[in-house]
Amino acid sequence: DGGITQSPKYLFRKEGQNVTLSCEQNLNHDAMYWYRQDPGQGLRLIYYSQIVNDFQKGDIAEGYSVSREKKESFPLTVTSAQKNPTAFYLCASCTGGWGNQPQHFGDGTRLSIL
Amino acid sequence: KQEVTQIPAALSVPEGENLVLNCSFTDSAIYNLQWFRQDPGKGLTSLLLIQSSQREQTSGRLNASLDKSSGRSTLYIAASQPGDSATYLCACSLSGSARQLTFGSGTQLTVLP
């Protein structure tokens, strides 16, 4: 089955540590996205990528970094500069371009501070 | 900047009732509007996508409408069931954007048996 796989499901970060969240898709989608969700709130865009080797900042990119070396993969690094990293992180993908297709989401990674 | 609002934040109804969830947005230059369902601790599942040129979309017991001029969308759920209990989120994609979505904060629906 095609889909988006996020790992790990739960992640704990120590003070001053960088952590990387994995997102892999086998849907052959060009565009990929990272969102952050805080309790009782909607999703906010961190970074997005429309094509391999290219990505753009979203609304809350500070303290995060990404790479897009392969079409299937879009890992997110939460750096020590992100002072409030505790949240639910969701990765999504879609066909991109001018098509009207919905975004597909993974099951998320819950990040907490130790 | 697009802002998306969903009211109410929570709704509790008895099984079998028809219900309407509301979504409003500030910038009418949308490319499409999407409704998602989120179960606790899970990702989002796409329910309906309405293109900017459309007025409504239907899937089973779900019907979503779009009124760009008033900046509103509604999600109608017919004959609600306990399995419909979840958080429902609407999101807009602006014209000319890279299809990134602006989300509302969601309506948490509980359908009581």
C-alpha cells in the first residue's frame, strides 16, 4: 500500500540536543510538507519542498532545518535553537504542480523534552 | 495573511442527528478548501476537497459547501454515528501558492450512542 511513514512515533529530546524526524513516502509525490500541531490547535507549516533539492520556509521555520535529497524522503531536524519543541509533528505530501489533489498525512511523531 | 476559524471548538450530539460544522476564512482568493478528520494521536485523513470553482462536494453522508464571497464553508454530516467522533479540521490553499495549507483549529465532535 502507498502511504507516508513517519518515525519514530515518540521522541524525547535532551537540552541542547538536535533530533531528526523521519518522513518517507512511496506515493511518487513531488511536494512534501512539515507541520507542527500544539494541543487544541490547528497545524502550522514549518517547511515545504516542491521538488528534490529545493525547499522553502513556512510560517514557523526558526529552530528547524530540512533536506530533500531524494523524492521519497524529507527529514526534519529540530535543533537546540528551538526552545519550545514539545509538539506533535506531521509530515504530508501531495502531487504538487497545479493539480487539485488533497494532501496525504503520516501518523505523526510526538516530541517531548526530557 | 489567511486566517481560518472554526466554530464551535467542540460539539456533542446524540447518535442519528444531522449536524453542521462551520469554517470561515479571511482571504477569498483560495485555490481550494479541504476538510480533514483527525482521530486522537493520529494523522489527518482527507474527507473532501472543494476547488475554488465548485460550490459543494459530497461523499457518502458528508457534504461540504463553499461560498468564497462570504468566506465560509460548511461540512454537513447526515445521520451521525459514534464512529464519526473525531476532530474535524478545515484548511485553505491560496491561489499562486505552493499548495501549502492554512488550517483552522478544528471542531472536536462527540457523537453519543
